[in-house]
Amino acid sequence: MFTRLMNVFRGFLSLFISGIEKRNPEALLELEQENLRKQIGSYNQSLAAHAGLAERLMSQVRKLETEENDLRAKTRAHLRAGNQAAAGQLALRLQTVTRELAENRSQLEGAEETYKNLVKARDVAVNAARAKIDGLKGAINDMRMKKALADMNEMAAGMIGQIGGSGDTLNRLQEMVEEERTKQAGRARVAKDSIDMGEINLKEAEQQALADQALADFAAAEGLTLEGAPAPASAPVERNMGAAPRTSDSESA
């Protein structure tokens, strides 16, 4: 029972941590970068220890090379001097040094090759990790951008939904305004049709006739002629109703 409870607890804890990681991928990536730096540091320490071993082998090789040259020279000298016993001891020592030198050279060559392979493996691993980290950074940025775009789209969709929800009210308002406008237009038409234009036209004609008559009277009184009015008749010739004039005597004779 306790084991099952521990498994359930671990499951909930794993889900909780996974949720935190999903919400904070940058923090997780930074943690992995720090882990990579620590791994590189530890690897470099081991690589330095291996490089130190190669340096010790190189020093041992140089020492053995010097000893080999010295033993060879001494063996040659004793042999030329006829000291065969001493030359034999030196020759035996020379063989040992030569064998050790060959072994150390072989070890040094292997150490150098291993060191180069380790450096290459480190560089390849670091480059791959850095490329992956850079790719994750780009992916995280793209994810953030797409998330922001998705949030904006969802917000726009919500706004459209809200506008669509209030569209019924707008439609009702439009119908009310259109109905009232039509009603008022009908009232205006009815009022217009109710006006007696005949009487108005008659009054207008009467007023125009009175105005024309007043203007004609004024023109006549002032001795003026109105444009478009008929010309006044010529005044009659005055005739003398008395006796006819006398003719002279000469005319009567």
C-alpha cells in the first residue's frame, strides 16, 4: 500500500513538474545550458589529466632517449678500449632502455591519439548540443510568437462572437429606425396630400391680379407706360362748335 501511495505521489509530482516545465521552457533551457557548461568543465578536467599523462610519457621518452644515447656512446667507448665486461653490462642496460623507450613511445603515440579523439569527441558533442540549444531557442521563440498570434486570433474570434451576439439588438434597432422613418415619411405624404392647393393657387392669382391693377393705376396716374401693357388711345381733336369763319370780300366776290 505504501509503495502504491509513493507511486501516486511521484506521478502527481511528475505531472506538476512537467506543467511547470511547459510553462517555463526558457528556464528549463537555461538549466540545460548550465548543465552542459558543468559537463564541459568536468570533461575538460579529465582531458587535462589525460594530457598530463601524455606529457609525463613525453618526458619519459626524452629521458630514455638521452639515456639510450649515453649508454650507446659508453658501450662503444668501452668496446673500443677492450673492456668487454663493462661493455657487456652497458649493452645489457642499453637493451633494457631501448625496450622501455619503444614501449613508452608506443604509449605516447596511443595517448596522443586518444587525446586528439577525446578533443574531437568533445568538440562534436559541444557543437551538437549548442546547435540543439540554438534550435530550441528558435523553436521557443516561434512557439511564443505563435502562442501570441493564437491568443490574438482567439481574442478576435471572441470579439466577432460578441459582435455577432449583439447583432440581434442592432438588427432590431435598425428595424425600429426604418419603421419609424417609413411611418414619418407616410405622415409627411398624407399631410402634403391634405393641403388644398386649388384655394392656395386662387389666392395667389387674386393677389397677383390686385398687384397688377395697382401697378397699372399707378402708371396711369404718373403718365408712365408699363412694359407689355397696351398703349393708351390718342386724345380726341377738340372741335369749335361756333360760327364758321367769314370769308373775305375778295373771296366772296
